[in-house]
Amino acid sequence: MNEKAIAEIGKQVAGRRIVVAVTGGIAAYKACELVSTLVKLGAEVRVAMTPNATQFVGAATFRALSGHPVACDMFAEPQSDEIAHVSLAEFAELIAVVPATANLLGKVAAGICDDFVTTIICAGRGPVLVAPAMNWRMWENPIVQRNCQTLAELGYHIVAPEIGRLADGEEGWGRLAGLETILAAIVQALEEPGTGG
Ligand SMILES: Cc1cc2nc3c(=O)[nH]c(=O)nc-3n(C[C@H](O)[C@H](O)[C@H](O)COP(=O)(O)O)c2cc1C
């Protein structure tokens, strides 16, 4: 990645409180590099995961990369330095859902809050960025497109997926946007109003 661009992004994210929310798609591993980069750039990063995301990357990896406990189980007894869901929503200047599954898009568009990630999105008042990633058949599904449209109309920042080779070996739209694109979108979203009421 272009070092000058990264340095410029660093100036914008240093000290900002960002929650990276990871959902259960094959691109979850790419969120590791995002968290690692944001931490290196001086952002205050916390990670929330859906239970399904932990099937793809272990919470221990994000705990190590962020230096903080990972929020995943809404009903777990909080550890001393762990933040409950409402506090995490208050902590977040920005929630960045990377990657965002088709399931997550549908749940948020419908106002469903049945796990830590969807609940902090509902409770948050800052901007929310979602970076969908999925097989092209899912991405082209009209319901998924409609859910994205709904979220965009409500002020969510959608970082559109790219065309390319997908994890399952197929070619098409649905590949998670590149790290640099997501970082640039985070910088932009940090300057914009939130999605909450
Ligand atoms: C191997 C595997 C890969 C998957 N990859 C994706 C994906 O890239 N995008 C997606 O939307 N769903 C994907 N799914 C389906 C999601 O895991 C499933 O919809 C799940 O309910 C998402 O849960 P969450 O949104 O709560 O994390 C995949 C499932 C499996 C088993």
C-alpha cells in the first residue's frame, strides 16, 4: 500500500475511537489487517464479532491485534476491562462492519438486534460503515441490494464490494473492498453525522 496515503490516513484516525465489527464471511481474515493497521496508525480500536464470525477467525487474534477484549457474547459476565454493549456503542465514534455479511445487512435494515454487533449498531449514534463481502450470487440478490439501498438512504456508509476472484474460486462482484479503500471511507465517515435517531 502507498505509504504516503497511509501516513495521510494516520493523521485522520489517530486517537479516534473506532469499533471494527466482524461478521461471519470468508473475508473475516481481512479484518485482521484492518485492525492491525488502524492500531498502528494510533486509533483507539475495539473489536466486536458475531458468534458466526468466530467460526472464521478466533477472538484471540483480534484481542491480540487490538490489545483489548473482544465483544461477542452479549450475555457473558463482563470482565473488569470489558465494555458492555451500550457503553461500547457510546465509545464508538464510528462502527465499521468489515466484512458485512448479507445476513448482517438484512438484520440491520430490518432493525433486528439479536447479537452484540447488531445491538451496538442499533444503540450507536455515530456513523456506521458497512463493507459487504459475499459470493456474487448473494450480492446480486435483489433483497440484498434492497437492504443496501435502505441502509444507504438511512445514512449508512456502504463501501461497495469489488469485482474479482472470490474465495470460492468464482469471478464476480462481491469481493471485499481493498484495505486502502476501506481506510479512506473510514476517514470520510468519521467526518459525517451518525445514523442514529
Ligand atoms: C465457508 C463459508 C463462507 C461464507 N462466506 C460468506 C460471505 O463471504 N458472505 C456472506 O454474506 N455470508 C457468508 N457465509 C454465510 C454466513 O456465514 C451466514 O449467513 C451466517 O449466518 C452469517 O452470520 P452473521 O451475519 O451473524 O455473522 C459463509 C458461510 C460459510 C459456511
